[in-house]
Amino acid sequence: MLDDDETRISLDLLPPRMLVADSGAPDEGRLSTLEEQEKAHILKALEQAKGNQSEMARLLDCGRGKIARKLLRYGIANPWAK
């Protein structure tokens, strides 16, 4: 919450869930980008679906083609692929 005379929000005012706990971040406490969040979400779905792209699409509520494009875009290899 801002005081009447404040115009900016500092990081110490944000709740911890909005801050990144990623050790690869250059600045501790920096917010992650949407792209980083999307990649992390895709990786989690990949693990839960054990590499099954149709199952990933169901988990993420999108098309299988979109999953394939995102895997390519982020350079994510499917460890379960034969």
C-alpha cells in the first residue's frame, strides 16, 4: 500500500510469493518474467505428464501443437522421447 506522498512501490513492499527464489537470477529478489514463468510451468507439466504431449496439453488446457511449439521455442528436450 502506498502512502499519499509515495508514487513508487519498492520490492520490500511486495509479498514474498511475488519475488523469485531462482538461484539463477542475477539480482536476488528480482521478479521473474512471464517467459520464465511460462517455461517453468511447461517444465512442470512435462514432468507430471512424463513427456506425453497430449497429457501436457490437457493439463495446460491448450492444444498439443502449441505444446510442441513451446518446447521448441524454449529448447526443452523431452527426456521420455524415444
